[in-house]
Amino acid sequence: MKVVDKIKSVTEQGQTAFSFEFFPPKTEDGVENLFERMDRLVSYGPTFCDITWGAGGSTADLTLEIASRMQNVICVETMMHLTCTNMPIEKIDHALETIRSNGIQNVLALRGDPPHGQDKFVQVEGGFACALDLVNHIRSKYGDYFGITVAGYPEAHPDVIEADGLATPESYQSDLAYLKKKVDAGADLIVTQLFYDTDIFLKFVNDCRQIGINCPIVPGIMPISNYKGFLRMAGFCKTKIPAELTAALEPIKDNDEAVKAYGIHFATEMCKKILAHGITSLHLYTLNVDKSAIGILMNLGLIDESKISRSLPWRRPANVFRTKEDVRPIFWANRPKSYISRTKGWNDFPHGRWGDSHSAAYSTLSDYQFARPKGRDKKLQQEWVVPLKSIEDVQEKFKELCIGNLKSSPWSELDGLQPETKIINEQLGKINSNGFLTINSQPSVNAAKSDSPAIGWGGPGGYVYQKAYLEFFCSKDKLDTLVEKSKAFPSITYMAVNKSENWVSNTGESDVNAVTWGVFPAKEVIQPTIVDPASFKVWKDEAFEIWSRSWANLYPEDDPSRKLLEEVKNSYYLVSLVDNNYINGDIFSVFA
Amino acid sequence: MKVVDKIKSVTEQGQTAFSFEFFPPKTEDGVENLFERMDRLVSYGPTFCDITWGAGGSTADLTLEIASRMQNVICVETMMHLTCTNMPIEKIDHALETIRSNGIQNVLALRGDPPHGQDKFVQVEGGFACALDLVNHIRSKYGDYFGITVAGYPEAHPDVIEADGLATPESYQSDLAYLKKKVDAGADLIVTQLFYDTDIFLKFVNDCRQIGINCPIVPGIMPISNYKGFLRMAGFCKTKIPAELTAALEPIKDNDEAVKAYGIHFATEMCKKILAHGITSLHLYTLNVDKSAIGILMNLGLIDESKISRSLPWRRPANVFRTKEDVRPIFWANRPKSYISRTKGWNDFPHGRWGDSHSAAYSTLSDYQFARPKGRDKKLQQEWVVPLKSIEDVQEKFKELCIGNLKSSPWSELDGLQPETKIINEQLGKINSNGFLTINSQPSVNAAKSDSPAIGWGGPGGYVYQKAYLEFFCSKDKLDTLVEKSKAFPSITYMAVNKSENWVSNTGESDVNAVTWGVFPAKEVIQPTIVDPASFKVWKDEAFEIWSRSWANLYPEDDPSRKLLEEVKNSYYLVSLVDNNYINGDIFSVFA
């Protein structure tokens, strides 16, 4: 979706839009860290996030890759910066076509900095001279597909700021006129350069409106987190530093914590004043850290840890081809990234699986599905790679995970347990000790208010429901006992399969069971999570493969623990169990 | 669906299939009476119903029309008889193509009786000589589309029965061999000629199995309801009458009631014996009356007034193109026939409206929508055509309807109220007296067991839900007051429109509200009834038009009552009101 439309819709609902800017890190670890932080920040519900353009070969490719992961895996509306520096038209089109095919709809069109080591911007052969050329090109070649944002300079472009720190009135006016040209050429949103004098920004907005620039103008807020960095950046941008700010920072300049705290305070006050003047959106330059941005938004009351509201039980996709997606199998609940990657070919929801047609197939397993960020790999190594002498030692690991003693799991991409799991963790611990190795679960929920913490979703005014669900590995003996016992519990439905595809089930092969649903005013019943045999059969390959690739393989090749894990993988069944009595059933009674 | 598949599925569930046969009546009134009876019988859930072939010009057309109404309006799986008498191949194909296009999948292929006034069957020029030819033709020309039933003669075909009432062993055997040929040619089901000696039927089934006839053989049961009729029919079919039956009937032959009662008893005993021998389906010749058929099935415990089970809150369509239909707007709840007629063009559900695509349009209103059977017209005349001096008199009529004093309503095709309406009829009476003229309603239901009487549907094991719903006409003043009051009830959503299309609503124009849904083991949530603005706007034309065509027009042209009703029609709003709080809301509080 175009960012300008999202901002308008947030504003119409009487809320404030906020957004975060990131840049491409230089190292692989840096990239993984960035995604962890971004994931956390995105859970607060920013209207969009943007990623700056890494000019030059490999950095450009990295930017494209990061943008695609942001949109498709982190699931946040993504805006990619694009500059003219060293970019002949073919490279520009390559970048635009790449993000278009990845479902990204937003570009920030910039001229860009001078090439490395030079003072002045140089037009490359076969490239563009300025942002206006770029805007014109995007609109003429890609029609209305992209939302185009351009930069606004409240103090005029640094190139025209004189030695005294000010632009002449003529330069300022011609800069404004140039901005108008960019908007007239098709830009639909303006994000400003950083500034520290709020009055200058407010005057700028007013001046824009005077000459007929009517699109939203979003203030770019750079929190001060480090004194030297602040001076360098302000100097680079030639921005005016209010005397009050200098006076406050001078005495604390060597105390990083104090500077950061003051930076949050100062930015909060700036934002308050800006919002009081009727501006309804804020753009935060994060410099790839999250603390200051979160602090400012908390101060403003725009985010609230206790009230993270979810529109669905899982994060709704941002990719323009998937925004209508509203149903998923429960099996990948702890591996949403793997799910997104394995259903990439279903781009045209609702015409892919679960929508109008059921024909789309899952992609096959790839090494990518088992690749883990280094941080997570280390955690798994610490927590899971211990000598395993018997199956009891394996059970112990699963039990520890369920009762909250471990932060990682080979079967999960998430940190620790989902909040709702805590409701049933003692019972989970017990069945794990008893040989039912759980990897996924949800408690039953009967008409909880849709804005309840932990289990609510979809906003206030509705009621949400869940059927209790358990997914686990167990031996054939345990499975037989369970099948026998379940005959006394007619509300229990199950399916089980082992690595050799032996199938045991008491439901039809095409039965699709909605296990999470919500009833809202003036809406159809929404059913975001299902249990279905067809995708269970696909999931089972991944679930069994994890025994090897994400656990056994972390041991040395001849380690007996490794052999034990391979035996479990080759002999156990994966079982999916639903208690259809969500009103007064008890899924654990079948294990008693 | 093919009848043979339905019988197999009923049998697999351990139940007994039963079915009813009708013939085309000679008068228009007779046809309407037939449909009323059929509607009642179909509510008991027969596996199918069949209609005999009216040989000859207009009767043939009538058979085609009745068959289509059975399948599409009564919504029962329909089997049409087709005979070779006076039927050149073009007429046969016309009949088959007509029923195929009307979504009927079942034919009973017969040679037919001799032409009127003749003793022997004569093959018509360009026609077929026997049922076998007809079966061959249907299979070769229509492939696997049709289920083909043929007649079985437990005592051999009457043509070969000798003067002593018996066929020679050779005739019997050659008759059996001919039946085998019909089955080998593609018939998949056998329904027998009537008989009164159960042993003969059981021997016949056994003989069929011996020569490799493996399809289901359904006994045709003709209840005796009148002594003379019984003798005539038995003579015509040359069937053996057991001495016990003659002895029992002789003393009571002039007492019609006694004969009918004994007929029910005798047929019940025959059926018990047949079922005890492992036969799992019964076919009842009704002769277009219902009492004997109902009596026999009650005696056998196959039907139970208190346990009419519904697969959906409305009768599921039988038309092969519509069998997957599982959602309807609530507006036509009391006018299902009008709904079916107005959505005829949506043949290919789920690709019509409410399915994969929302593009299908309702047909426009036709005179047919307002045509009523004479019986109903008379009832409306009696109950609704009284002098109306003021709006209070109009309100009084609506109130009487709600509290159960009237059996008819201009806005309903049904007899009296739906059972669930009785739960709220006192409250309905009150608001009608207060100027809110209700034409449709449902109480709220929060997790009632799906096999509860009156409100349950979908079979046992699930839970059903409803949002309270009211639909009524009221003046602009009343509407304004209601809109004002509803601000204090955030769970209330409404839409209202008058004849001039002025629109008042507090929901989005594309909001679709599921007002009836059910949660079942191992299933997605089923949502059979919805409230949606798009179809409300279509329905309102019909609802307003009923004021004139089904009420005002029943008065003489200059009657002041007629003028009053036209005024109401032209000035009132039609209002659709939902209380989205199905857990502890009270829809009537907004009227307090």
C-alpha cells in the first residue's frame, strides 16, 4: 500500500502516524541485529519503515535484499530510498523492478550525495542529474504503481546554505519552488531533513502550503544519542542548533547516558509542539538502534507495552500481493518466516491456497529454511547441546522449554514462548516428561474480549475463540495409547504421521478445522488459523528435518547424543491434536 | 446428486433411506396443493422424491415444470420418470436437456403404458421399443451425468402374468434377465412395482443377486387408503394379494377411515419385515396425499416431529449447480422461493455471489414473485383485508401476526411464524403496537447445542450462534428517535432506506455481517446467514412492492384502506437492525 494512503487513513482515525528509518549495516551480524531490532520496533505498529540507499555495487544489492525482507518477512510497509549517484538508468530500473516484483510500493527519490571522495554531485553517464528527473522517470515508466516520497529541506538544501548557516531568501524560495516541481511531477509525500528548531519546520510547512504544495509533510526527527555524533551530523546537514540545546548539552556532553536521556526529552518536546500545530505524522531516524525511538513514542503516549494490538493472531503481510491474506495453518505459528518463504509463490492471495483456489503448492524445503542468525545459533548451542544419554534427557529439554527455562527452540524462530502458552505451561511440562514432546500449542478460549491482553486480536468490540491445540512428537506406543484413550473423548480430533508417511487420524482427509476465530460487529466471522491435513503433510517434512539440521547436527559427528536424536527423528510420530469442545473441554484429560 | 449415491451415503451412516412418489395433478389448484403437501413431506428429509411422467403434450410439459420446481424451489433431490410412449427421440432429448439444465440428475427410465385407448404398447416412429433402449440412449448421449433408475417387477412384468395371476418360471427368468440387461446398460438403481406379499419381494431381491444384479433394489410400497382404489390398482398391476390382507379388509371395506388405518398398519408390518432382512431403503407411493406415508414412517421411527434436523438454518438447495451454496442474506428468510427465483442466474455457486466472486446480480422483480397459490390468497384476504381507518389499525395487524393470531403474512411464503420467533413474540408485539412494523426477526443465540430443537442445525456435536435481528417498517420520526437512542448502544448496527432510496446507516457500505454461524468439530466456521447492504438494497424493492401487490391491491380500487397502505409504502423506511452483542445484549432495549 502507498505510505501516503496509510498516513491518510491513520489520520482519519484520529491517530498519529509514526515511522522508523534504518540504514544497511556493514556486516552480516549487523544485518541480523538490525532485523531483530526492526522486528521489535515493528511490533509497535509503525505506519512504515524505510531503508536508506547504499550507493555502490554490493551495498545496493544489500539494500534491495533488506527492503524485500522488511516488506515480506518482517511484514512492515517498506519505503526504499533510491539515489542518482553512480546510477545509470538501467541500474535504477533494475532496482525499481526488483522491489516491484517483491511487492514493495514505496520509493524515496533522492539526488544523493556526491560520489565517495568528491565534493560535488556529478551526473553519471546515462543517469539523472537530480531527484526531479528520477521522479519523472518513475511516474512515466511505472505509472501509478509506486508511492513516491521526496525530501524537503526546512532550511533549504545544504548546498545553498551560506557560511553564516543560512540560505539567502532567494535560495530558500528557489528550493521551495524545486520541491513544488517534484510534487507536481508525481511525488505524493514529503519527509524532511532533520532539524532541531521546530519553528523553522512549522514555517517551512506554512511556506509550502502558500505555494500550493498540498501533500502531507512529515517531520524527520533525529534523536540525539551521542554528543560528538550529534555535532557531526548537524554540521553535515548545516542545520541550526538552538542556543537552548547547546546550553543544555554542554554540561553533560561527556556523559553518554545523560546525553541520550536529554535527547529523548528534547525530541519529545519537539514532537509535542509539532503535533500541537496539527501535524499528524512523525518520522524517526533510528540510526539502527531502538531505545531513543521507543522512549520518545512512549513519552508521547503513542505506544504502550501493555496494549500491543494485533489485527490478526499473526502479523499481517505488508506485501501488496498478500495484504488480503487472512488465514494460515497453525503448524508454522512459531516459524512465520519459514511459512512466508515457503508460500512465496502464492503471491496473488486470495487466489492462492486458502483463498479462491486451493491449488497453490508449498515450495520445497531449502537450506534457507534452516539457516539461523548467529545469535540464535549460539543460544541453541548453549541451551540444547548437552549430553543426551537417554530419551529421558531429550524429554527433559522439551519440558524445560515449556516451563520457561529456555529462551530458544530448534522448532521456533521466536524468542521464548508465546504469551498465551504460559496459561498452560505446567500441564505442558507434565506431558513432556511423559514422552509427548510438544512443539506447538494453544489453550482453548471461549468468547474472550477481542482486546484482552495476550490472546486478543482484531481490535475492540468483538469476541475471540480458540480450540485447544497440541502438536508433539511421540513414540508409536504412546500414540497407540492415546488413540485408544481418545475414543472416550468424542470432541478430540487428531492426525499423526511419521517420517515414513504412515498416517493415523480420526478425521477426513479434506477436513479443514478452524482453531482460532473471531466475531466482530458488522463483520463476517474471521478465521485466521486452521488445522488441515494437506498442509500438515507438508509441514511434517520440515518438522522432522529440524531434528537433524537444527539440533543433532550441532553435535560432533560421532557423538552418541546425535545418534539418539536421529533415532527419535526416524521412529517418532508427529501428532496434531485438537479439542473441538472449546466451551468446557480439557485437552489434557486425554493424557491422564 | 445421483440418488444411488445418496442412498449409499445414508446407508453408510447406518440410517434408512425413504422417498416419496407423486404424479402430475390435472388442475392448477391440484398442482398448488401438491406443492404444499410435498413441502411438508420434504421437511422430514426424504432421500429423494419422484414425479411420474404425464404422457402426452401438455401433461409432459407439466411434468417437466413440476420436476424443476421440486428440485429448485422445494429443494428436494428429484427423479423424473420418462417413458417411451408416444415419444420420438427429439421429445426424449428435449425432456432430458430441460431437466439437465435445471440441475436435475435423476431419471426413472420406463417403457411406459400402452397409448390411451389401446391394449398393447406400440413403438412410435423415431422412438424406442423398450426401457432398455431408453437406458442405452441416455448413457450414450449424456454420459455419466444422469443417475438412471429402472423398474423391477417382483412378480414379473404384468404383460407376462397369466390368467392364474402368476408368471411362468420361464417368463419370470426372462424378465429377470431383461432387468440385468437394463442394469448392464447403465441403470444404477432399481425401484420395484408395488406388491403386498413381502416374501415375493425378498425372493426377487435374492434372485437378482444370484444373476449378478448388484445395485440397490428399493421396494415400492403402496399404502392402502381406499378399498376400491386398492382393488383397481392391484388388478391393474396383477399383484398377488395375501389371503390375510383380504380377510382383514373385507369386514371394514366400507369404512374409509378404518381401511386407511389398517393400510398404515399393514404397510408398517411389511416395511418392518423388509428392513429386518437388511434392505435399507423404502419408496412410498403417496398418490399425492401425505397422511399414510407419514403414518408409516412414524410407526417405523424413521421420522419424529420433534426432531426435524436441518443441515443449515434454511433448506439446502438440491440443484446440482447449487449444492455447495452455504450462505444467504437474511432478508428473504420468509420468502425462500422468491430468493431462489431471483438468484436463478447464480447457478454456478460458489462462483456466483457470496462465493468466489461477488459479481452476480439479482434478477429484477417479476409478477411471479408476487403470485400466490389460491389457498394463500384466500387466507390473506380473510386475515388482512379489514377496514383500516388509521395507522393504528395497520399496526394492530402486524401485532396480531407477531403474537401468533394470524396464519398468513403478505411478506411471508411460510405458514405462520418460524418456531424461534415464538421466543421473542411478546416483545415483538409491543414494538409493533408502537409503530415498528416487523417483517423479519431472529433472537440472539449464544452457543446453543447444534441439535437443540427450533434453533439447532448442522447435526450434533457443534454449537450455533445468532446475533439478534429485527427488520421493520417505520416512519421517519420513529427512525430518527431510534438513531438517536442507538448512540447509547454501541453494539447496535443498522441500515435504513425508504422507497426514494434515502439511506441512513451506521455501518460501511461493504460491511457483511454474519448473523448466524455454527462451530463444529474438525470444520471451518459455517456462516449461513448474513446481513449485507448490497442485497438489502435489492430486497427493499421487493419489500416495499409487497405493500401494494400483496395487500393494498386486495381492496377495491377506491377503498380508503388501500390509500392508507399506499401512503405507508411511500413514506416509511425499511430498517434492518442487528445487535452485535450476542452474548449479553438485548436488542429490544433500544426501543425502550
